[in-house]
Amino acid sequence: MQLRPHARGMRHIDLTDVQLASSETARRINRDIVLELIRANQPISRADLSRQSGLQRSTVSQIVEQLIREKWVCEGAVASLPRGRHPTLLELNEDLVVIAVDIHPKEAIVATVDLKGRLLSRSMVPLTSDPAASTRLLTDCMLRMRQALPRKSIEGIGISLPGRVDPETQRLIFAPNLHWPDFDLKKVIEKAMGLPVKMANAATACLLAELTFRRMDGVRDIVLVTVSEGVGTGVFANGQLISGNRGMAGEFGHVLLDPSGPRCSCGRRGCWETFASCRAALRYYKELQPQGRTVTFHELLNMAEEGDEFAAQALEKQAAYIGRGLRLIITGLAPSVILVAGDITSAWHRFGPAIEKEAAKLTLGGALPQILPTHEGDIARLRGAAALVFQRGAVREQLLEAGKESRQSEEERKLP
């Protein structure tokens, strides 16, 4: 009988880039497993952790003690059992928090978020085209938040950005809507705050929040689309976050839909986000009501709910273009789930059916993926920024490795 390699679990290994698993790697993996089990099942006993993880009780005890020392986990109530020992239950440490920053072109939201994804405080900070001046406003706000939480242990700072971050250098390399010159945001904030900073594209951060705080076990192919001033996407394929060369994978917002379309902030014409973003919806409304007053996107949503026909038409056109762009994602990546984040989720009864109707016009070889809202608006971006820190660097290492592999392949292609 002829063996089928993939059925037996064989896969290609690049022998030029192999690192043998060390005992430290195994300890880190076991630690992540135990921490995730506590997050998902808290409060939980050490014995139950051992049973669910398959690890020996002595190993679980060592990991738990390490997590307690690092302040990720704390001991809570004592379980009441009919007989035998009364174990002390474990839960996430609510006093461990991060500062989360969600940056938009004209403003930023700064918040403190705990290990359970709950927002403890929140503040708005105006931003300008001057990154140095804007960063001073951000750090002033963060310092005030830290002073207001003297009993909390702040683990670090996570930043969600409207652009792409190089996983290796952690510098912002593509953010056309932000209009900032080259600026080392991470270095400046780390120096001012004395805390580690992790940064990522807003869509990737939102996707990470869904994977961290929302139970998505068993789903291995997800694309998350953020709709705000622009359109961004984060990609989770075959169970891994996709980074691409210099962190640029998933930039569907700047895929060309119509070369004669509106000018995009990236310099080209007719990108998807010029048709599907919230700014596009405001443009549609202005075209229908040229003499009308200037409104915000929140006001446009309210006007549509109050029966304004022109507002409803503008939002319907935006929804159709969101669905049209999703066809590119469905055809190219074939995800099983597409998540949509942003203010449009507050009116999903209006957007959802229109998006699905347009996306369904092109499905190849299968059913339409589930298209679901996050129902959290900008909170998803804040939780994503927090998740960047709570992942303890594991995700950054994964993205960094992906970036290295992509650069290595690029260099190999240039060889004679």
C-alpha cells in the first residue's frame, strides 16, 4: 500500500532555518497552556489544571508559582468539596493592567485594561500632524492614568495604529491617513513612561483581541476588517497570524477597485477604502445633500435611524462597497469567518444584510463565510492594544519570525 505523506503528517521543513526545541521553549509553551486554561476556566484548582492540560501536578505547581510571582495569577477562594482536601482556586490577577492606546488620524483613545479585557478608565486625546507634540499629549494622559491607579501593576503599553508596523523594528512604516513623518513612537513613549511598548496595525490588534478574549477555539481561518477613517484587515490563516514582508500582509484597503475613483490618502485613485470607509459614507451624503450641514459619522447613523432618507442611502452605498471589497478577501483567502469591527457594527441591522448580499454575488467552490460584527466598536481596538501586551511577546515573536522568513525569501529571489 502506498503511503500518503500528508495523511501521515509529513510536511516540508526548511533545513536552513531550523531551531531545535529547547527545554526553555517547552516550559514557555506549557506556561502559555496553563495561563490560557486559567483564563478560560477561572476559578480553577491546580488538580483540574493538571487534568485538563495533561501535565504532571508537579509541573503545574511550578508553573502556577511562577505565574503568581509574575503577578499574572492569584489565589482566590477555597473550594468546598464533600470530602478530601479543599483546594485553593486560581484566577487571573485583576490588579495587573496595561495602558491601551488606540490612535486615529485626529484623536487617540487611551485606556487602562485588565487581564479580563475590561476597561477600567478611558480618555480622549487630540492629535495633530506633529508626532512629537502628539506624543507629549499621549504620555501626559498616560502618566495621569498611572497616578490614578496606584494599587495596580501596569505591565506595559499596547498601541493600535491606523497603519502597518514593521515587526522587527517596531516602527510605523505605512500610515497614509495619519500623515506623520518618520518618527520612532515606541522609543519616545518607552523613554517617557519607563514601560515596554508593543505596537500593531489596528485590524491585527482587533483580531488578536478576538482570539484572546472571545472564544474562537477551532476556527483556523479568520479575517477581521476594521471600518473607520480607512479600511484595514488582519489575517489569521491555518491557525497563525499572517505578517508578510515588513508586516504589510492584508493591506486590502488599498487594493484598487476603480482607477477613476476618488483620490486616496496613499496617493492613488480608487482604493477600496475610498468607497467603503466612514469618510466615504460622509462623502455620499454630501453628494446627496450638497447644501446640508457637515455631519459626523455618528450623526449620520443617528439621522438614518430617525428616518433621514439621504443618510440611509449613503450608508446603504457604503455597505454595498464593503461587501464588494469582501469578495476580494473571500476569493483570495477563503476564510471561514469574517469579523467586522468599527462604528458600523452599532447599526448592523442596516449594514449586515447589505454587506452579505453584495459579498454573496461572488462565491467560488463553497458557501459564503460567516460575516459577523464584533459589536464593540472602538473598544475592540483598545482590547486589541491590551492583548499585544498580555500575549507576553509570543505574538510579536511569531510576527517577527514571519517577517524574517519573508525577507529571507526576498533576498533569495535577488540572488543570481
